[in-house]
Amino acid sequence: MNEIARALAALLIAALPIACSAPAGTPAKPPLDGARIGGPFALINQDGKPVTNRDFTDKYRIMYFGYTFCPDVCPVDVQNIGAAMRVLEAKDPAIAARVVPIFVTVDPARDTPAVLKAFVGAFHPRLVGLTGSPEAIARTAREYAVYYEKGDVTPGGGYMVAHARVAYLMDPQGKPVALLPQEQSPDAIATEIRRWVR
């Protein structure tokens, strides 16, 4: 019996550093720790200026891939992300200042810098819109494990783009941290950002 009690005590003592090292509900490691997501990119922002991943060094980034002609999920998701940033700016301005929300188009043929400028400006003043050549967008999407595919063109010239619906939180070194619940409320998104931004 004493051996069982000693074994249980040893297990409890071994668990103490883990239990005391992180806030309640926060795992010891981020969920995407070690995932092969992210990498260098060279694109064009909504002002027509070249931008690379190095321009965001020392900042956490929200990386969302979509397109401005999206009829449903993209505008809702980006609206939620923009609203989450406003929640952070009101309640945790120091954390908000460390986060840059980024919208990367998967439809570079239509999403020119001017189109992106109008789109991102409608959701948050610090939201960065990125476009580029089809090759540069394809390369960036591969780095971030984002699937997209252009649909059939209608007689009027329109088309849809099927794409993965994810918002990554990346750390200041460009490493993946967590998936954000962009389909949920702004408060839920802000809570997840606060969980990881240091």
C-alpha cells in the first residue's frame, strides 16, 4: 500500500511544474507547434507596393486566404477578424498592436491592388491585402497548405473559387501557432489570440 501511495505522490509532484507553468486552459505547446505551415513570400499589397514575409518580422500575423468576389464566407470571416481586432484594441491594446491581420487573395486575376484596397478598407484599417502573380499566389498557398481551385467560367465571364477556409495565427518568426475560429464570434477569436500572443 505504501508503494502505491508513493507512486501516486511521485506522479502528482511530476505533474506540478506542468500544471503551474501555463494559465488554466492553455496547453504547454501551441496546437500547430512544429507543423509545416508558412514560409517566405513576395507579394504586392493593396497600395501596389512589394511586400515580403520579412516586412512582418516581430509581429504576430493572422493569415487568411480568400477572394473579394466570394459571395458568402470570405466577407463574413474577414468581418469577424476585423471585429476581433477592434475587441483587442479596446480591451488589450498592447496585444492588438503586436498582431497584423493579412488577407491573401486566391484570385489574383480579379483581385488587383485597387480592388483589395477597397475590400480590406471596409473591414479594418490595419488589414493588409496581398495579391501577386498567379505563380506567386500558388507558391504562397502551398507554403500555407491552402487548397484553392478556380471553377468553371460562366457565359458572363464570372466564376467561383473553391478554397480552404482557415485563419492561421503565426508567431513573430513566421511559425504557425494556432487556427483561429474565424467562423465564430469576434470575442471567441480575440480570446484565442490572447491565449497565444505574448
